Amino acid sequence: MQRDVRGGEVFIFINRQQNIMKILHMEYAGMVIYHKKLDSGRFRLPEYDPVTGSMTIKWSDLLLIVKSVKPRKPKLKTY
């Protein structure tokens, strides 16, 4: 993958049932792992990007996923 968590990237791991998420990132004191398990439902994942070989998302979208809120695509206004 040629990625480096020490460079500021965040790594997200989700199980096959998509109800458990682990987030790995680096803070000033070392590596941090966050763990979240849903009692019901599934995490909604972004689309796979074949160019990067991963699923790239914005930090704000990650926070919405962790809070189990589904991000919506903005609607274009037609006049």
C-alpha cells in the first residue's frame, strides 16, 4: 500500500459484517486505536477508489460515519 500512519494518514478497518470499526492514527504520544461496535445496523462505506487503491474520505465524513449519521450528497439547485 505504501502508506505511512506516521505521515498523518488515518487507517480505518471494518469487519465483513460492517458493524465493527477500528481507526488507527498517530498522535503526539504514539499510536492510537479507536474501536466502535454498532448494536444494530451497518456502517455506510464510501466508494472504492481504484486510483488510490483505497476508500478515500474527508475527516468530516469519517466523523459522521463514526456517529452513525449518513452523509448526503449536496443537491444542485435548478432555476
